[in-house]
Amino acid sequence: MTTMPFKPNWTPTARKQYDDLKAAAELALAARKKEGRSKASEQEGLFKQVHKCVQNLVNNPRHPSLKTHEYNSLPHPWDKKQKVFEAYAQNNTPGAYRVFWCYGPGRDELTIIAIAAHA
């Protein structure tokens, strides 16, 4: 079965969380290059994992690495009867990051609701 890519939508909260992670990774990369270090920082690695999770999500929400499952602790942004899902950006890591999302609002769209560390 071939899955067609979805158009991503972002809640303002999710967009800010993603942009903050990206900014921290860019600052860490600049500092690492300035100091001549070759090993990527934790911030760079985290953003890379979150970015890859979002890419996989948009291309195939059922991608095995995402371990997507229903999540009941967040309300759906526009239809309380619809499901919200959790996808893994990290696994087997203390405070592992998750991406919370739902289908819609359009037929070929999905909305990223939040990006957060797992409690």
C-alpha cells in the first residue's frame, strides 16, 4: 500500500516549539564550528530527530519508526470527536520527545499540535 504525502499544518504552539528547537540547534552548530569540534551537540541531535519524525509523519503517518498510537490527553484542535495521535521522535531516552498530531483539517492534511518531551 502506497501512502500519499500529507500537507502539514502547525498549531502556533507546535510551530514555536519546532522553531525553538531549530534555533537551539543552529546556535549549537555555530558554537561547535567556531570551537572546531566535530561531534554534534545534544541540541543538534534532538532537532535532527524531531525533523526526521515530522518528515516521516508527513510522508507516511504509519511509518513503523514513529510507533504512532492514539493519545487521549490532548484535545483535538477543531473536532472533539476526532482522535489525536502521538508519534515518537525519540525512544528509550529519558524525557524522549514526542510529536502530537491529528488528521485534517483538509482531506490530505495533518496538523502538528505539539512537540514535547515525554513526561
